[in-house]
Amino acid sequence: MKLILLSGGSGKRLWPLSNNSRSKQFLKMLTRSDDQLESMVQRIWRQLDSNQLIDQTFISTSKTQVDIIQSQLGPQVPLIIEPQRRDTFPAIGLAAAYLHSIIGVNRNEVIIVMPVDPFVENEFFNKVKELEDVILGSTMDIALIGVNPTYASTKYGYIIPEKGKGDCEQTREYINVIGFKEKPTVEQAERLVKQEALWNCGVFAFKLGYVIDQLEKRGLPVQYDNVIEHYSKLPKISFDYEIVEKAERIAVIPYNGYWKDLGTWNTLTDEMQTNILGKGSISNDCTNTHLINELDIPVIVLGTSNLVVATSPDGILVSEKSASHQVKEIVKNMEQRPMFEERRWGWYRVLDYKKSNEGLEVLTKRLFVFAGHNLSYQYHHHRSEVWVVVEGEGEFVLDDRLSYVKKGDVLTIPLGAKHGIKASNDLEIIEVQMGSELEEEDIVRLFMSWEEMKKSIESE
């Protein structure tokens, strides 16, 4: 069995903390048993580890999320990287091609796909393991997990089982599926619940060969390198619509435990163990109000109930909780570069940006590099930089010349100069960029590894 976690998202539903590079699954707002904060992706990775599933697991993600995944889960986490975002059918097709042609997985091996961010109990992973038994022990093309609804929700899709569900449960471990309904009206949802329909939690299983065959039937490549090359031409459609709902034989395993999609501020704050994260306070007469503050200035909330106040360098949200789902629609066309990003080496925050009438751009950042980590050895086509070391010590390389830097040092990096830095202890830098085009993509990386870089300059 192989498990594929889908890590996507555009970062709109939990704005302003989430953005295009830090989607909801990376927000550290959940509390572990040791009172340390963790993100949704860290939580599920920990659960997979405790259920002996981690060695079979790959994460399918976009290039923009690689750094933050490695930062939160470690550099060795197995990744299948999409060249661009194109919905779940292309992503799963790419993952299948990777397992088939790169890893050499047998066509009869069961592949299980699930989102990277469900909020579930450990019992849920027993159901995940049961999917393998259903696929191997039946003629089913697809097997799903369906959650028994606790109310007539209009937010979730529904799996419609065949009639006589109770009798089927007594004779086999799965139920035949006769249809699906995506995000129904209130009246439709109430009817579906009476029909004993199940919430579709986006977890499904199939034999690897089944999806490889489906790709071939559509005239699509099945070799990983070919899929990468033609990825932009793959249909931009969900796996549910393109494959699952067209399958001839579909089974579902009911799950009666706790499951929740923490997709809005309303649902996420329900699972928070504290009402305040960051600088600030909430008055005692506030009820069911949460403050999440990523700024360095305090925020005070007085006399309000059922409210979420979220602040970050990207913006400020003040919302009645039941209305918080509307934020995705409001910010969907907002064009703004991420003001905070978590990277494999640490994080950065944009402090200021200005553009002169002559077109010169100036961007000021605060960088934090964790001890033992390094920025890549790199250069830029369109900008020069000045670094001021405000805390810590480390090794600095400029055009193949190595030096030791410490608090108070000012480092000037001309346009096109090769440079990199490694933190001996936690290193904080104020970076000022100046140039004609200040974009994150203006980076030519020569070496990611500090050791490889040092070997290269020492051999010259």
C-alpha cells in the first residue's frame, strides 16, 4: 500500500494568515498534548507515524509549498512536485506516474489518496487501512471513506449508498455506491441525511494499474518525465469528477468517528485550545471570541462576542464567526505578494516596500535563519542587496570568498554577485533589496547544500 497526501490550496479561506505560499494546513494553531503549537500537516504526519503509515506515504504538492513542508516536516519527507497547480486529477495522475515509472510500484498495489489536512482521531486511520482490504478483496474499482453526518451540512459533498445499507453492513465491510451529490441545498441535504448518505471526506483507494489504465484511455502519458513535460496540457479538473464519479464499481466504508474540515475561521477556532495567540488581550465580557495576532504590536478586543480577529503582515480581518467563510470570495482577486513566508531554512517577513517614480523598487525584509541551516548559494539578475546582521553569527560567502559574520556586520551584495549564508546559531538579518524587478523568482540557485558549495570553492 502507498498513501498519497494532497497538499494544495490557494490560501484564501484563512486570510490574512494564509496566502499562496502558506495555505491553511501550515498554520501553527493547534495544540499538542505537550502544549506546543503545531500545524494541520504536522498533526497528520504525527498521526501517520503513530499508526505505522509514514514509511508508505508521499506528499503531492506544488513547487511553492516545498520549502514550508520541509521546514515543518523535515528535509527527508518524500515529495511528488507538480510543476504548476492544476487540480486533483492532474496531481493524482502525476503521482501515479511517479510511483509507476520512477519507484516501480506494482500495478496491483493499492494506492490511497487523502487530503493533507483532515482533523480526525486515530481511529480514522484504521478505516484508511481497511480500504486496502476492500480493493484487494473485491472487484471494486474505487473504495471511499464516508463520514456519517452529524447534521444536514450544505458545505460537504455526499456519497449516496445503495438502499438496504443496514443489511449490507451485516454481510460485508463495505457498501455499494450509487451516486454523489456535491454541496446540496438545505432541503437536499436534509433528504440525503434521511437516505443515510455519507459526507465525502476526499479519501479514496484504487489499484495503481486502474489509474494508469485511465490515463492511457484518455491518451495521456503514464511515464513520469512525459507527464511533467505535458503537465500544462492535462485537463484541469478534480479527480472526483474525472475518475471517481465515472467508475463502474464504487464502494464506501462508513466512518462514525470524529472528522472535521477546518476550512474556515469558524471551524478552526472551534479546535483551538486558547482564545489568544500572539500579542494582545480580550476583555472578560467577550464570549466565543478569538484573537490571532502575528504582528509585533498588541491588539485589544473589547466587549464583542462570536468574533474572530486575525492580523498578519498580509492584512487584518475582523469578522463575525458565522460570516468568516465569505473572506475567500472577498480576497480572491486581491493582487498582493505574500508578506510572510516560511522556508526550509527559517522564515522572512516583509517590513516595507516602495517604488519611486523612476521605477526603482526598494523592499525591506526581516530574515530569520535557524541554527545549522543555510540559504542557497545564489545570485540575482535584477537586484542588489544589503544585509545587516542584527542577531547571531554565521558563515558568509560572497563570490566564492568565505568569511565569518556576527551581530552588527553590514554585508553589501552587488547585482549578480554570488552569495549565501549559514547560521552557526539563530541568525537574524535585515535585508534591503533595490532593483528594477523585486520578485521571489529572481533567484538563480547554484548550490542548495552548504557542504557542496564549500567543496566547489575550495577546489578552484
